[in-house]
Amino acid sequence: MCGDVHAGSGQDQSGATFLRFLQDLRHGKLKCLNPNDRRLVILGDLFDYWVESKRCVQTYQTLFAELQHLQAAGWTLSFLLGNREYAAGRRLAAGLGCPLSWPALNFHFGTRHIRIMHGDLLCKNPLHRLYTSFMMGYWMTFTRTALPPIFYDYAARILRKLSAGNASYSLSAEQQLAFLDEQQVTQQAADCDALLIGHIHTQAALHFGGVDLHLVGDWHAGHGHWLEIDLDGTIHHQSKIWS
Ligand SMILES: [Mn+2]
């Protein structure tokens, strides 16, 4: 389970590193704790931003091909939308070769119920929540197919600039954790044993608001973080440096 690759940002070395991770998975170079359930969950923000345009599909053709190779090799792919993918639709689903999920995915391992969310909905940011409800609302789902892709491309660039202006990525892990809304976390995890999220670009295991909360971590040039769940539902924090 992984997320926050932000492919397409800067020199796109995080995207290139993620490709190497996918190839390692496909070639069995990474030891799997649960070889009988080869499932990869991407919990959002795979892209720095996604718009439903032919250009976007073209840009990520190599990544899509690798994800489809992985599925052809017997892996199941699940994809949860992150805040950078709220404009996604059929083109993204076709590229990935799997359906788009939102706002949560639920899995059972033995008696343990594990919930996965991107994490943006668990942060204290009323403006972002307003934007989310707008983007994911029926009205937007209906109308976004009616507007030309250039509109979404433009809107995504503006939103990305605003997000960069907040400079949240330059904050320390502790400062980013301060954005977590304890009430939201407790509420969302009320009927599960563990909650796994991304969005906050750090890897950590926390006891927060009475919840067993795991942060998946992000991707940089040559360095990736992910979580692995074994048969009894134990969550393992993994990372690798590719030279
Ligand atoms: Mn995010």
C-alpha cells in the first residue's frame, strides 16, 4: 500500500523511482509477506495533478503500461483518489486498468478490519473540505465532462500553485501532524481496527484519538515508502533506497 508519489512534479524522479518499485514487484525482487494475496493499493496523489485530458494520458503512458503489466502478472490493483486526482474520470480508470475508489477502501485480514483513506478529509482545513464536496458532488461529476479539458488543466495548475504557496511540504512531520483533526480521525475509524492514510508526507505509526493510525509515507528521487499487511492484519512499515 503506497501513495503520494506525485509523479510529474519537478524532474519527476519520484515517478521514475516508483516505476522501479513496480518493476521490482513484478519481477518478485521485493519479498512479499503475503504472496497469496498480491494486491497493490495506491491511496492517492499518484500524480502531482491529474486532469482528464489526452495530454495527461500521454504523459503517463509508461506508468500506465507498467501498472497494467503488473496486473497481467497476477497483481490486483486498487486505486483511491487523492486530492490531486479529484478531477479524474474514465480516462484515468482506463489508464490504470482498475476502478477509481473514494473516499475509503476497507479490507479484512483475519478478524481485523482495516480502513484506507487518502487523508485530506482528516485534516483541519475547512476550505479544502468545501472544495472536496464541490469537486466530488453530483453536479461537478455531471458537468466536468461537459467542459473542455483545458479548463481543468488550468484549474489544476492554479490549485497546485496555491498548495505550493501553503508550503506544507517544507513543514516538519510534527508540524504536519498538527493538521490532523482528532475528531475526524476518531469518527472515520469508529468501526475499524486500524486506519491507514497518506497525504501527510511522512511515515509513522501513531496512537491518535484512540485510533491505531498508520501514515504510509511518500516518494522522492530514489527513495520510497509503503506499508505491507500480513495475513493476520499486522501492518509493517517498509521503505527502500534505489541507487
Ligand atoms: Mn494529498
